[in-house]
Amino acid sequence: MAGRGSGWSGTAACISYSPKGFAGLAFPSNDFGAQEPGTPARIRAFCTTKYAVDFPLFAKVQTKAGAGQSLVYAFLHKATGKLPGWNFGKYLIGRDGNVLGFFEPTVTPDDPALLAAIDRALG
């Protein structure tokens, strides 16, 4: 499905913050090497079966700037000046809706720096 399929690995570390109010959201995109060509149902089945992902998975969106870019990524880009260069870019958004940071696709969900940022955001 995705070239960085291992980007789903380690999501349990982030989701362990759910009792404190953390929520993971996924926005699949076919912008990167056409790696998400399936239907939303197929993408959900893959993520659930292979990686036990159970957080909200939205319909495919366009991440790249320009005509057709999703409103979510337009907002995130405006707030950070950054867009993912590949699948599994991560944005941390505070309880107040402010964007607190961007983490490159190479940062895994169980990366200590990402987990520390989540911990700080949750107080």
C-alpha cells in the first residue's frame, strides 16, 4: 500500500496517550508515487488488518499545494510552512487547535522526540 508502510508501525505508542485526550487522525494521499490507489474501504482494511490501526481514517486528500489541495493541508501548510514530502508526515495540534509542530515522514510514531512533544502538549 504505502512505500513507508512501516510508517504505521509504532502507532500504538502514540495511541497509548488516548486516555489523556490524544487522538490520531489519518488522511491518506495518493500524491506520493500513487501508493494509495485503493478505495477508502480497501485502505481501511489494509491499515486495520496489517497494523491494527483503529483511529479515524479519512477519505483520500491532496496534500500538495495548488488547485485541489485539501483544506486540511492548506491550513497545516499555512500554520507551519511545511507539507509532507512523502506519506506519513505528522502534525501535532494542540487542544486549542493551534498547530504545535510538524514531524517529517522519517520520524516514526514511536520516536522519543514525537512522544515527548505529545506528552508536553497533553500536559
